[in-house]
Amino acid sequence: MPITLQSMTESDFENYKKYSIKVYSQGMLDEKEYPNYEAAYASGYNEVTNFYKTLREGESYQAYNIMEETSHTIVGYLVFSYLIYNGQKIAFIDYIEIFPQFRRKGYAKRAMELMEEIVRKDGLPLIDLS
């Protein structure tokens, strides 16, 4: 299935942030770091909100919806930023996720290929992932 990377609007970014908080909070609950969802959500909200505030204050970040072209369905998210590492400008993947119902169909691989095209056009030699 062909995909495109569609730049996120402010509304898209807010939806993405809400999704990230939900996923992050559920992960902390699953790992038994918090006794209930409310506590996990409160912590997740603070962690994710602070992360994205810092990210958006940075020099350069790119936030994309991973969009299935035929159906115009958002199948996931990709966020990366440009950083200076050892004196060299690189692309750093902050977040990539394909929604569970769309996994194992090649969307993530294709999204990474499209990201690589963007990064190469910008003249960067390296992509890093935490």
C-alpha cells in the first residue's frame, strides 16, 4: 500500500500528543509503575507534555502523519528533529508508531524510506534513533 508523509497541522499535532499520552500512560500502567490509570495518566501527561514543549522549542523538528494514499487514512505518526551530534548535523527519530490495526503491512519501512529521502535532500548523512 502506498503511503505519504503529511505534515501535521496544529490540530493533528494535538491529536498526536493526546495519543502519545494515552500510549505512554498505558505502558507505565502495564509495567506496574503506577497503581491505577489515573496516576499513570497524570504522570504520562506531564512527561509527554514537557517532552513536546522542549521538542517544539528546538531549532528544527518535523512531525508527520503517515497517510495511506488510497484511503487517505492516517496509519501512524513520525516525528524527527535535526540535532548537532559530535559537531555534525543529524536527523534524530523522536517517535514513530504505526497503529496496531495497520502493522505488519510495510508502512513503517516505507515511512522510514520517505524520511531518508527528506533527510538526504537536506544534506544530512546520518539518522539516529534512541
